[in-house]
Amino acid sequence: MPGSSSRRRQSAINYWPGFVDALAALLVVVVFLIMVFALAQFFLSEALSGRDDALSKLNRQVDELARMLDLERSANTELRLSVSQLSAQLQNSISDRESLTDRLSFMESLLKSARQENTDQLESLRAQASADQETIESQSRDLARLEADIAAREARLAELTERAETAETSFLEQSEISRQAQDQVALLNLQLAALRNQLAALNEALEASEAKNEEQNVQIVNLGKRLNEALATKVQELARYRSEFFGRLREVLGDRADIRIVGDRFVFQSEVLFGSGQAVLNPQGEQQLEQLAQTLVQIAGEIPADIDWILRVDGHTDERPISTARFPSNWELASARAISVVKFLVRSGIPPENLVAAGFGQFQPIDGGQDEISYRRNRRIEFKLDQR
């Protein structure tokens, strides 16, 4: 028994070194793993920090590109607006040039008609003068025949005188014949004097006709000059009153974004005057139109009566269609709005004969865009002071 106890203690004591070695090795492994984990954490945090910096840099670049894109979009929008305005101004200039060309053609037709009428009168006078000349020539031929007859009668008288001298027996008879011949000669002399007076009167009439023709030609030239000068004067006077009209409206209405001047037209946005899809003036629109009407009444009193001026009121809509019981299309809506404005101006004291309403629907846009800003610009009421 003692021997077995001793062996048991020896065997138990011999296990501890191995166990300690195992624990030491396990500790070394744990420490190594902890070091590896710490290094991995360090490198991972470095990598994540570098990625965060790169991500922040990329975000800053994206923000800068977004700002540049916004600036480019704003510049593009401004360029589109400028192009639209220039196109509208070019269209207005072309319309004015066509209007002036039509007026010039009308005045030229009037001048041509007056020239044709004067030419016809001149041809008539020339024909009359030619007929008078033929009459004079006929009378001259008659006068020549009378002179020949007188010469024959004088020859006959000489013959009779000679017979009277040689025939003493027939003296009384020959004396009577001679006296009759002398009476005939005196009568022929009187007829010849009358014919000569008629010939002189016809010559004077011919000269007067030629002088009158020359005077009429001068009057035709002067008439053309006066017509051209009168046309130029009327155009200049209307342009002056149009300029004064727009200048006073600028002073009354001020610089507003919803009321502006495009070319030779004064433009009100529809939102200022009407509700959406409506053709009845709202209170704010009536107030704005009242200021315009007062200014126009003052200017109308200063425009001379011989200038046949009109104020044209044009209604425009955007391209989006409308279909209601009252307004089956944009034509009806645009026309109804223009008529409402004209009726208000008549109630404000503007003569109805100087007003005209026109509806253009969506077919005369000033902005070709497809956004709400473009639609709002195209919904408008335009005023144009023009000559009939």
C-alpha cells in the first residue's frame, strides 16, 4: 500500500509541468492573436480613414459639379428667354414692315390712279386740240378757196371794167354790174376778216390748252410729292404719340415683372387681369386697366383728328387646350378676354370706334418652352397703338 501511494503522488506531480506548458503555449497563442487583431484593427482603421477622406473629397467634387450644373442651367434659361424675345422683336419688326409696305402700296395706287385720271384728261384735251386744229385747217382751206374766188372775181371785175370802158353804149348796165361786183368784193372782204378773227381765236384756244396741259402735269408731280410728305408726316406723328403712350404707361404702372413691353406692344399677363379659365376681369385687373384707360384718354385728346388711330387689344393663351361649355377652345377664351378688356375701356371713356379686339388663341407664343414659366408668359393681353 505505501508503494502504491508513492506511485500515485509521483504520477500526479508529473502532470503539472505539461499542463503549465500547455497553458503557456495557449497564452502565447492568445497574445499573438491579440496582437494580430490589434494590428488588423489598426490597418483597418487606417484604410477606413483613407476611404472616408476619399469619399469626402468625392462628395465635395459632386457638390461643385452640381453648382456648376445649376449655373449652366440658369445661363441656358436666360439664353432661351433672350432668343425668344429677339424672335418676338424680329416678328414684330417684320409685321411693321409689311404694314408700312401695304400702306405705301395703297398710296402708290392712289397716286397712280390720280396720274391715270390726269393723263386721261390730258389725252382728252389733246384730242380736242387736234379736233380744233383740224377745224382751223378746214377753215384755212375754205379761206384759200374764198381768196381764190376773190381773185377770180377781181379778174372778172377787171374784165367788166375793161368792157365798160370799151362799151360806151352799155355804160349804165356795166356800171350797175361793177357796183354789184364791188358790193360782192366788200362782202367777201368782210367774210375774210371774220375768218381771220376765228383763226386767231382758235390759235389762242390751242395755246391756252397747251398751257393748261403743262400746268396739270406740274400739278400731278406736286400732288405725288404732297401725298408722300403727308404719309411720312402721319407716320411720324403716330410714332410720336405711340412713344408718348408707352412712356406714360411706364410711369403709371412702374417696373413690374407681370407687365412689360415687348417690341411695340404693351403686355399684361393674364393672371393680373383674369382668373384661371375665366374671361371676367378681377378687381386688381380693373384697377390696372383703369390707370391705362386714364392715360389713353389724355393722349387721345392730344392726337389730331386727322390721324385715324386705333388701339388693338389681342388675347393670347398657352398651348394647353380648354374645352368647357362656354369656351370650347382657346380661340373662344382668348377672344372673350380681349372683348372684356375692350368693353371696360369703352366704359372708361375711350371711343369705341378707336378700339378693336382680336383673339389669337395659342398660335402666337412668345416663349416656346414646355414648362409652367413659359405657359405663364404666353397667357397674356397685348395692347398696340396703330393706324387704321
